[in-house]
Amino acid sequence: MKVNEKLLDQFYGNLDDRSRASLDAAVERIVSVKAAGGKIVVATGSGPNIHEGVTTLIAELMDKGMVDGVTTSSAVIGHEMGGALDRVKMCSASALGLEGDSLPRGGAFEFTQLSQGQLDILRREMILDEDLLERGGKADGRLVIKAAGNMAYPMGLRAENLAGEILVFSKAYGLPFEVVAGWGADRRTMIGMGAEKGLPVLVSIPQMVGHGHVGMAIGDSISVFERSMRIASMLEAADVIIESAVALTQEIHDGPFECYTGHGIWSWWKGLRTFSLEGKTLIRIDLDENLRKAQDLEKESALIQEAINRGLPKTKISKIPFRMEMSAFARHEGSIPIIGDIGEVWPVMAWKAAKALGISLDFMSYAQHTPEGQAMREWIVKEVKPLDREKLIAKAGEHGEAP
């Protein structure tokens, strides 16, 4: 997907004046940091980042040296194992002869749309219910592009099966699940590019509960202590942290090893390695106007810090709905809120920063509600491939030295 400057200018114009100014400030900071050899880390949330092509764009930015690490959700890892986006056929479960309390709400059953070649590869990995596939092929249904490897048969089940295999390799080599999964993932995914470039891509602690067995295997692959320290090390090295449609950012604002806005004081007291967000830049792309209101309140009257000092609920003293991650973000001197759709903000921010750095991008994401965004989603379905199990196993066999 090539750069469409006219559409990107339109996205830029869709922002309000303050968000345009914030985006400009964010780009200026990103450019100055990268020009000086600094590091950028991205904290991504789940669904919207996949659907808007943001995770695919981040993989491109990792390839071009503009992003140096990522925290994300277990759901995103599972989707990237499936190829980011895929096309599924949604059918009536009862028409397929499937009944029971364990079916999803609405009574739908989904089938991943796969070529015969892709099905033949799966037949070498797992036993397929050929009768169910035949019935699904004949059944009435509608085609939908969804986050890949999720609820559809057989790719959803495949991801669950692969999770167990990847966990064994993770335990054997003492590596996070995300690293091992990246060995077989498409390089146009964050985990695939992370594995190729040796860049950290890690699931954050509060985002570890998604995608069934994938999330559980991620949680079991390394301890919570080790995961927290790995994430802390990545954030410590970063000059800029970009938060993209993500909630509950404890590792950034309230982490066990962060001392400026979080609870790292006792880790420091005990002699553990800690870090500080002081002097860093926090860029947050968010649709919630209250994020900016919280920052305004803090700048105008130090209201949020006062609530903390007095031990008062922040929601009551600020008179706005208050999310946990607003607290440190609003109080941090280097925070930049961009209120807008990530599908529009990310491509503009990436384009402007890349242009200023003299970097040519080979992939550009676009908001999914635009014709270009719809074409982008079709491109991802076609081009970004599911995890290659044979490639992963070959890499696992080559890893490390024999005991």
C-alpha cells in the first residue's frame, strides 16, 4: 500500500486544532530522537490496531528503524500468528447441525476461507473435520474480514494447538512466547519483524488474558517478574513512548520498576534495578477527550497531583470519568495527547516523520472506513501469511548450543 499524500492531508485536516498541534509536536520529537540515534517504543492495544492496519504499519516502521520495541496484547499475538486479518464465512451453527451452550452468542459458526494448498498444509499439522468443512462450504453465510486466527475453524483451533507447541520451546530455551512465535511469523507482523531484527515485542501484564490458550501460554512462558523486568528495560531505553488505543498501561505509568510516576520505590529500596520516566516523551493517541481534559486540569491547577497528595479519588476531584492511565499521563511533563482516530493519526504521523527523516515507507495504513483502508485490509488478507510452523520448528532446532 503506497503513500497517498492527498488522503493523508485530509486525515490531518480532520483533527481539531489542538490535536494537529499535538501531532506536529509528536512528529518533531520523533524526528529529533531518531536523528540523534535514540529509541522509540510503541504500546499498542488490541482490536483497533489490527483492523486499522496499525500493527502492520508498526512492523514496517520497525523494519525501517523508526520503532525499536513494542508492548502489546496476547490477542494481537494470536492474530499475528494467523496473519493479522483473514476472511471468514459466518454461518448459522444450527444449520450446520451444531448445537449446545458453548457456541458463541448469536448462534454463528465461522470458517476461515483457505485455499486447497493452505488446507493441505494444515492437514499435515492437525486432523481436520472434513465433513464439517464440506458442510461449511455448502452452507449459506456471509463473508467478513476479521482479526485472524480467532473464532473461525480451523485457524482459530490451529492457534490454540500451536500455543502448546510454542510454549514447550519457550520453556526449553528460557524465552518469551512472543520471541518463539516470531520465528515462524510473517515479517510484516510485529512479532515476525521483531524476531528478524532482534527487537523486543512483549505482551504487557494487564493484556495477557486474550486469545484463549495463546494468552495462557504467553503467561506461562516466563514469570511475571521476568516479564515486568524485560518491559522495564525496554521502556528505560526509550526516549519516546507512543501509546496506541491501549488501556491499563500499568507497565508505563504504574509499573513495579518505574520510580517517577509509578510504584518502583520499593523495588529500588530492595536493590532491584529500576528506571524513571522523567525526561521521556509520552505520546498517546486516544478518542477520549477526557484524557486531554485531565492534562488541562493538571497544567492549570495541579489538580490530579493534589488529589494524590490528599488521598482523594481522582474522579471526584476532577469531575470527569477517570481512567487509571490518565493519572501519570496527565502529571507527566512530557506527555502529548492526540485526540483522534488511530486509523487516521498513525499514517499521518508515520508519513510526516519518515519524510522528515528521509525514509521511504513501502507500506502505509489507512483508516478502514475509506476506500483506501478497505483496499489495505484486502491486501493484508492476501499478503500477510499465517505463522509457518515448519519454519518455526527449523529455527527452534537451530537455536542455541547443544547441552
